[in-house]
Amino acid sequence: MLLSAILMLALTRAEIVERFKAPVLTKVNGLVQVFADCPQDIRREFQMPVADFAADVCRKLEAKEGMKSPRFAEPGIVVYVGEERTNRADVVVRRQRRGDGAAFTRIYLPAPGFTDVERFRLEVAKAFYRSAKGVELDDEEARAAIVASDLGLKVADEYERLGEWLSGGGPHHVFRIAEGGDAADKIDENYLKLARSVILPGVARRVDVLRFASRLRIYPAYFDTPIAGRYRDCSFADAIDLAAVDPRIRLMAYDKAPLVAAYGGGRSEELAAAAAAYSEFLLDLVRYKKSREELHDQLEAADTLLNVALERAREEEQGGRWR
């Protein structure tokens, strides 16, 4: 309190008046209030985005719980936008009760330009359940509720799991925790099911494109019958040359062509185009009427389309901070 008084004395009269004029933003029928006792430029840049962000979290949780927000005479979530321009990312939380026993939560963002947004989202969710439902959640429970309430976050969560799997930190990492057995089998089954699914129709993330690329290899029908007598698998480029040595390559390409088309389906137009190009290449390899040079050129064109899909996926993943 003394520090606040000293700081106020350091301000000009015009600055003090301006701060007292700072509006209070009220959202979700009075559940959320956002104060910004800070300079005008910080208030203009952060107060509304912070208020909209907190309100969006609460509305999605309401929808998940099948609730219709009542009108709150007193806010259950009070957020203060600080004035620091440092790189403090902390989110300060105070859980309190009013005289009538009603629970409410104060959340202070010292430096809104550097706030840990995911921590803030988590604290808003916990404050929502505390005020609107009288339930205290821990971090894990609140995180699960947030993901279940938001399609975008659910998609991001599933993509993150797929990314871990693709990089080798997925099911095998979990196996060590589960110590094998039925639990490990179930985890593997879930990951494989997730890997085959179209998480968000019409959209391909980077992990989708990379997972598709990892499937661009040819395998023999039986593990104990290697390609050309020595290879357990081969790339599409190698298959062009190996087809002259091992005629079974063409049968493998025939089996692979419809699978490749299916791998790219249901996602982005760019990935679908690349998948179609690879599938057509494999069918031409089956026919074996084009020269090796023509087949290599055709494969290079498909690779170019895949790079376009990857670049498009990277663009799709870029977004704003307060979302």
C-alpha cells in the first residue's frame, strides 16, 4: 500500500486523473472483471485482449458443463493488468471469500506483455470452477477441462502427442512408465489410432505432413523376403532402380499406391495434391513404361508438392499471443 502511494505521488496530476478514469471491463454476465490501473498505452494494448481471453475461457467451460451463466452481482474472477514493462511472466493468484461466503479469485498480471498465457488460462479455469460450481480443481484437472472445452486446444493437444510419437518420445517412452503388459498395449493402440485419424478435417499441420512423408517407403509383403535379396525396405527413388532387379517392386508399388492416396485424404488441399502425385507415380512404376529419368522427374515433382504442403502447414500454425 505504501509503495502504491509513493508511486502515485510520482505521477503528474493529469496521469492520476487518467488512471482514475480507467474503465472496468465486465464480461460473462458479471463473472469476470478486468481492471487496468496502468498507463494508457498498456491499457489500450492489453486490457481488452485480456478480458476477451478470460471471457472466452469461461464461456467454453460453461458450454462444456451445459451451464447457462447466471448474472453475477459480484465478480467471481477479478483480473488486474499491471504496468510493468519487464519480462516477468508470473501470474499472481489470491483465492478469497466475501462476507457471505462466496468464493472469488484475484489474478494479477504484473507485466501483461510477457505473461505466461497458458498459466493464466489455467488459473482462469480454476477460478471459474471455484466461483461458478463451488469446485476446487488442481492443475491437471483444470487442464483436462480446458482441453475438453476447446476444439482448437483439443486438436493442438492431439497434435502435440503425435509430434512426440513421431520424434520417438511417444508410446515407447510411455512403455517405460507403464512397464509393458496390457497397459502398454492399450497405449500403443491409442497412439496408432490417433496416427491414422484426421484430427481436423481440411487442415494439415506440420506433424501431418511429416507423418505422411515417413510413410513414403516400400516394404515387402513378408518380412523374411527382403527386397532384391538384401533390403527390408526402400525409398521411392531407390525403387525406380531396384524394379529392374526385383520385379516384385512393381507389386509392392501397386499395393502402396491406394494407401498413399488415403494417407493424404481429408486434410489440406496441398497435402491431398501431393498424395495424388505420389500415388500416380507408383502406378506409373507399376506400368513400367516410362524411362527411369522420367520416373525420377515425376517423383521430384511430387516432392515439390509435398514441400508446398509443409510450407502451408507452417503458415497455418502461426497465430496470435492472446488466443
